[in-house]
Amino acid sequence: MTDIDARDVPADPHSTENLHRSGFDYRVIDTADPAANAAFLRAETRGFLDAEPTDESREEMAGILRERRNIGVFEAEDPLPIATINSWVTPLTVPGGEIPMWAISSVTVSATHRRRGIARQLLEGELRAAADAGVPVAGLTVSEATIYGRYGFGAAIPVADITVDARRAGWVGSPVSGRLAYVEKNELAETLSDLHERSRAQRAGQVSGWPARWRRMAGLSPADKSAADVRGVVWRDDEGQVHGAVAYRLKEIEGEFRAALEVRHLVADSDEALRALWSFLLHHDLVNRVSVDLRPVDDPITWLVTDQRAVNLRVHDHGWLRILDVPAALQARRYAGADLDVAVRVTDALGHAEGVWQVQITDGRAEVRASDAAPEITLDVAALSSAYLGGVPLTQLAAADRVQGDREAIIGLSQALRATEAPLLSIWY
């Protein structure tokens, strides 16, 4: 992986200068200063339309901030930022390995300061900082999907939002031995964390979690209004080893004396564990429907039930990536299919990935170098970033005119990029 710590990376000088000319101060927050932390958190929650943090939730969130590089934009002497962003370096699973990724979060601009170029300086500053630090890929999850393409991000990890009508679904899944058991919330948080780390190498797109993420999923966060409703179940194999867990809550359906079961997090490191947990959810007493988001688009649920029409699977964007260093990114992963040698032109308005790149794939590995050859494929960095993990076929992007060039070359590279299992990002960050 990498020993790069984003907290050691200074504020980008270009964004610092550009925002200073507009009367703003752009700087890294001192997380050792409780007052600065509290102000950053107030601005962040305001930006995401959340309630003001309580003393208890502020302490929990301050613990997260201490692990990240937090930047605020300030006006005059006001201690409360009018914009926020934070970042850290995390491993990103790619086909056949992992790569350092500059994770970006907490992107907010106050409603009083919209359309003044602040968000652009925040995001371009993060990309320059990441590139200067030698991190080859940046990533984020988004609340507004129309913003980030202009900075070269591409929707790379589609996920499934699944709702199952438990009354009609039935079950054809194979029986699974082992044992299901309820667990207390502290154990649930630890189990979710352990299983995530054990399983995240199985699918491209996953990143490391952090303790507060799992405490929230387990119903231990003081900022979570539905925390008291959370229940947790684990599945152990015949040897007593835990291989799957689910955190969920039940919501009463008014007038029916029945409930809707809402999954907060579902994780398994084996097919048997996943089948056991799906069976538990669909056979839960007094439950009409089961819903879960952030599942892989090839989740086996439609093949575990008698009536596939009882399953409503809606695919939506979730993980967005932005390649900064083309050779480093493409050489970090493995490839499928036949050997390939193709010249690819990548356009990048910000310059990080710009160039013609000779991509030579032999025995599943790529060598990538700058080239003066005539390109056989042309695409922008957002399209390349979307296709990078194999979750979005290059041929599909070509049909949308996001990729141009020789059809056979496009098909060949699309086949090389494909992943055996669909990419997955099972958390927000």
C-alpha cells in the first residue's frame, strides 16, 4: 500500500491564492484545537442539512476528524467555516490487488456562499494535493451526482438497492448448516468491522472502514435517531467461526400489525453465510418486505427465491473514482482475456491524466508508458475512471459516445477490464 498520511500534506497553494483573492482564507484545520473542531463540525452538519451536533455526538465526530486532513474556508474573522472538505489515504481494492486512494468527504459550501467558485477550489485543491503526494486515484461518494464529472470523476461502482416482498418471494436456496444468533451492539460493531476487513479484498471497489462507521451501523452512535431500534444477527459455521452479520431495524406498517425490515449493513465472507442471512431476513416473523441498499449488482438474491418478481432491484451510482496517474492506476490491477497492445488517448481538463498511453497487457498484467503513437481509443478521464474497476463496460460507454475509436480495440480493452464479480462499495464515506 502506502505510508502517505494526508494529514502531512499542506493546503494546496493554488487554491489558497485563488480563494485569498476572493477574500477567503483556505487552510487546514488544527484538530488539536477543540474550538476549531467544533466549528468545522457545525459547518459540516449545516451543509448536509443535519441538526446541530450535541456534546456527545461532537466528541464522536471529533475522533473521526483527528484521523483526517480537514480543510475549511473562512471569511473575515468568522471562526465558523463557510465551506468544508476532508480527506485521507485508504487502500482501494482493484481486480487482483489494491491501490492507494485519496478519499474525499465532507464537501460542503454554505447556502449563503453558493456560486462563488468555492467548491471548485476545494475539489481541484484536493486533486492537486493528492497528485503532488503521489496518490494515483481519488474517490468519493456523493449526495449530488451532477457535480463531480466536471472534475474528472466517473461513476465507477454501481450498486443495487434491493426490496423483496417477503410474502410472495418463497425460497429455493440450498439449506445451510451452522447457527444464527443475536449479538449485543458492541459485539455487532466489532464483527461488522472484522468481516468488512476480511472480505473487502473479494470485490474491487471496497475501501477500509473506521470504528465510528461500524458503531453507527450497530446502533451505538449518539447522533443516530434510530439507534435504539437496531438489532444484530451473526452466522457461525459448524466450527463456530463467524462468517456473516447483519444489522437491521424493524418499522411497523401502520394498520397491518406487520413490519418492514430495513437492513443497515449486510456483510458475509462466504456464499454459505450470505445464503443463511438472506434466508433469515426473508423468513423473519411478521415481516412483509425486506429492503437493503449498497449491495453488488450481481447479488444472488433473485436466484434464491421462488418468485423472482418479488425482488425489486434498482441499480444506482455510488462509488465515484478519479484517476490521477494513468500508468500507476492501470498497472496496479489484473486483466482478463487475451493479451492486448493498444494506444489510448486520455483527455483531462485539469491535466493530471492527459496524454497518449501505450497499454500493453501480457498474462493479465499491464505495462503503461507515454506514447507518440496515433491513438486507437480516445476517451476522457471520467470515462476511463468509470471503466477502471470493470463495473462499467467500455463498450457501453462507447455506445453513449463517451469513448471513440477503433471498435475492435474498444472491445478488446473492454474485455480486458471486466471483473469476474461486480465491484462493490458497501459503505458511504
